[in-house]
Amino acid sequence: ILNVEQSPQSLHVQEGDSTNFTCSFPSSNFYALHWYRWETAKSPEALFVMTLNGDEKKKGRISATLNTKEGYSYLYIKGSQPEDSATYLCAFIPNTDKLIFGTGTRLQVFP
Amino acid sequence: NAGVTQTPKFQVLKTGQSMTLQCAQDMNHEYMSWYRQDPGMGLRLIHYSVGAGITDQGEVPNGYNVSRSTTEDFPLRLLSAAPSQTSVYFCASSYSNRGSTDTQYFGPGTRLTVL
């Protein structure tokens, strides 16, 4: 069984703070990694698809990095806003068609 | 485009009943999949399909059947519902027949309770 770990499980920050969280995955048989943003009572929405070691992706105030050799990806949010409150999921894809999701990091941003 | 649609939104079943959760997409996506979401467990893959006529098992396939007769539809069947199948079910699709290379588009979910 392939394990995908996300840490921390939950995070509470003040508006304006920058924050980051981690997705750890098996470093062998890496094919791709996805990040999703999941707001309460909605469906997960894609943030990034990352495939190459050293990849860096950015969308507005959110960015992600990837280290396939050591098996981790970081998601950063700069200047958190209340609308960033959501659960952030990563999905690891080994050399198959199956996505293996982590349990997510739940972020709450207080005004 | 309607995107990925799921019906019903809510369902209550008694143990032993059968039902089908419907999933459809109008984006001509090759890859479709079903997940269940349980507290503290994240999203777990039940079954997936890389194209019409092709299905395969995911991480937790027991108790569920699928078929893919058209590109658009990917129904999930519960043959004999059990309380352990109480969960929120999400259908997802992506363009490529390699689910790994494209972002997944998720449906709104079906909340199922089995008494």
C-alpha cells in the first residue's frame, strides 16, 4: 500500500500570514503529483499538476515545489486571506492510472 | 458545459438494498473515476475507466460494480448496500486516458447513508 502523508492536519493562521504545508510520498515510481483545493460543501478543484523534479508552479498567491528524489512537495500561500480557507489535498500518481490522495491539510484563515 | 454531474445528491438506503449512483460528463473526457470520502481517510479510489468499455479496480472496489458503455456515463452500482458503505461519493473525469497527466474535474458528490 502506497502512503501519501500530508502535514499538518490542520492550520489556523491570521489574515496576512504566509503559510506552507507538506505532502510526502514514496520517492520510487513517481509519475506525477496533483494539488487540489477543496472548500466546504463544494468539490475539489485543481491547483497544480507537477511532473518534474524541481518543478515550481504558481497561481496568484499560491505556489508549489516538487522534490521527487526525496519524496515531498510543498504548497505555499503568501499573505493568506479568509477566502483561502479550505482543505488542500495532494494526490500522488505512481506509474499507473491511479491517483492516491493524502488526507489533506485543513486551513482556516481568521480576519 | 455542465461539467461532471452526479445524481442523486442524497440517498438513504436500507441494508441489502441495491442502487446505482449516476455520473455523467459532457467534456468528452476519456478518464473517469469514482472515489469515496470518509472522515479522516481522504479520497479513496473505488473504480476507474480509461475509456468506453474499459474499467479497472481502485483501492476499495469490494461491494461496488461499474461499467462504461459510453464515453459520457460511468455509473456506480451498489449490489447489496451495507452500513460500511455510508459515505460521500465523488465522480471525477479528465481528458487524457492517463488519469495521471491531467487535472481531475470532480462532480458535486452524492451523500449516501445506509441504515
